[in-house]
Amino acid sequence: MAEIKIVTEVAGRVCAVPASIGSSVNDGDDIVLVEAMKMEIPVPSSGAGKVKEILVNVDDVVAEGQVVAILDA
């Protein structure tokens, strides 16, 4: 199976993780929400697949370009 790495485009604090390991997601589904500049910014899936790993937790600080989850496509 191919892996899809989900990357955040903004730096900030993880405020929610609506996806869970083992769940199926579609292209565009929210995987993580990042709070930046008092706004919640979704980090969407860039493809369809099953969530293999979630690499962040609520309240973690993430950098722009950081991998936050991995999907099996």
C-alpha cells in the first residue's frame, strides 16, 4: 500500500484531532485542526485512505510543513 503523508501548511497549536487511527477518510476530510492567530485552521486529507498513524496530540505545537498523520492509500 502507498502511504500519504498529511502535512500542515501553518504553524500553531493542535486544538482538535477529529480523525482516529483505523478510520477511513476521503480526500478533503479534516484530520487535524490547528489554532493559529485565534483561528481554527483545518488540515485536510490529501487523498482517500485509512488512518495509519496520528503523529500529534491536542495542545502540541506544530511547525509549517510538519507531518501530522500518515494514511494507507
